[in-house]
Amino acid sequence: MGEERHRQAGLFLVQFRSCPPSVGDAVEMHRALHRAVTRLGSAGTAIRWCAAWLLPDECGCLCLVQAVRESDVVLARDLAALPSASVSPARALGGPPPPPTGSRS
């Protein structure tokens, strides 16, 4: 993500659970979303992967993605075949936003 676009980017939380409940399926869903974000970033979309947290007791996952437009995060979600995953704007509390990087993913 270019430096100028990075400054304009916001954070988005993508949340999903596997159904039926399976930690393994949640991990695979996370990998699919990560691949979709990476592919879009490599193609020039202003999007990058920030972090993810597995919620094993809930067979779910929380993924933090940075993008200029929420619609780009929704596109990544759809490319990962996760139509039931929610996408919500997010912001850090009590700490600085993720540091800028020169990477595109």
C-alpha cells in the first residue's frame, strides 16, 4: 500500500465462525481471507493484512484488515467465499494504529 494511501486507510474487523463448529475450519477460513487480501494488495488495491485472533472456544476468528474503502474488505471477504462474515469499521483504543509498512499485503 503506498504511503499516501496508507495514511487515508482505515481499519476493518472481519468476524466469522465456522458452522458446524470446528477450529480447523475457522483456521482454513482465516487462511482464505488472508490469501484474498494478499491477492488484492498485489493487484494494486489499497488493502493489507494487519492481524488475526483465533477464538477456539467459539470456533471463530477476528481478522483486522487495513483498507482505504470498506468495499475492498467486502470484496476480499467475498473472494474468500465467506459471505456470512461481518465487516465493521474499527479503531484502536489506548494505543497507536498499526505502523505503516512498505508491503502491499
